[in-house]
Amino acid sequence: MSIQIDSMLSQNPNVCGGRMCIDGTRITVLQIAVMENEGLSPEEIAAEYSHLNLAQVHAALSYYHANLQEIERQLEDDATLAEQLKQQHQAETANP
């Protein structure tokens, strides 16, 4: 029995902020993309998440590369939000 690649990914507004995930997990395509960008191979990523198989990692990477601008924008948005939260925290701890 063959498995359709698109069935390995899912998107639900109530899971991980509506970001594309590996189906049945809370592992986002974004998380897989970050790991690849850090230099990990698909095999190493699958080893990091022992409940994932290599096909799931490749499906996530395929989605990432097919939707590069969207995923890169999400990465930028996350970096901006992290910087804003960092500055807010620093301001709050400097002026209790």
C-alpha cells in the first residue's frame, strides 16, 4: 500500500498556530527547516525526533523548499517577535 506524501503533513488552526505540521505531531515544517539550515541532514533530523521516520522529514523538507518564501517569512516574523519579547523583558527587569 502506497502512502501519499501530502497525507504526511497537516495544517489545523488549533495546532501550532495553524502552521504546517507533520501529521499527528506538533513538529512544524518550520522546525525541520531550521534544523536543516543549521546543517543537519534528514537522517540526523529523524534521529533527533525518534518518533518521525525519514519519509516524514523529507515530506516536511519538500514542503519547505516548495514554499520557501512563506517559511522564510515565518522565520523572520519569529525572529522579530523574539527580539521584541527580549527587549520587553529587559525593560521590565530594568524598571521593576
